[in-house]
Amino acid sequence: MTNKELVQQLFHDGFNAKNPAAIQQVVADDFVGGRGENGPAEYAKTLEQLWRGFPDAQFAIEDILAEEDRVAVRFRMQGTHQGLFAGREPSGNRVEVTSTAIYRIADGKINRVWLQSDRLAMMQQIGALPK
């Protein structure tokens, strides 16, 4: 499997299927996440919090580029705020957030991600901050 295919598998079998086991299969034990997560279990916990807040969340890869041990992804998350998220009660609002991530691959697993996500737009869309 290529590095690009590994990251596509993370999105398809992990993020969109909401499957923590699939995430742990492609993430290395020494993984460091974009929010400081250490290891696959902490990374899965972060995603489970997102899925609780947005149970219908879907991630669409818009661009994906691979070079050596890095895979860059520009993606869009869409979902409905139906559960507690970031301390906010469900608003029922539909959200759309764009993000960019760079994944580093080592020994056939993802061991690092750098993430830039439009959290301001997300918080505005769920009503936590004024627009």
C-alpha cells in the first residue's frame, strides 16, 4: 500500500466509518497528533468526541499529494451538531469546515499529523461564537 492509499484508508475506514479500530490499525504506537495526542488510542478518543458532537460527520478529501514520507490532504468535514461538542449543547446546526493536514508515514504507519482546521468557523456555525 502506498502512503497516499494509507491516508485514504484512514479517511474512508476510520473517519467516515467512525471506526476506532480501523484508525488504530494505520496509526503507529509513537503517533503524535495535531492536538498533542500521543498514540492511536488518544487519537481515536479525539475523533470519538467529534463523532459524539457530529454523529453524521463525513470527511471528503478534496486534494491529496504525496512526496517521500509525507502526505498532504485538503479536506472538508460536514455534519450536524447533534451532541455535546466543545462544551456546547447540540444546536442542530449543519456545519462545514475545511482543514489541511500533513501526515508523516514511517514503517507503513502514520506517526505524525500536523493539522490546520478552521475551528473559528466551526464554533461560529454551532453558535458558540458570533459570526
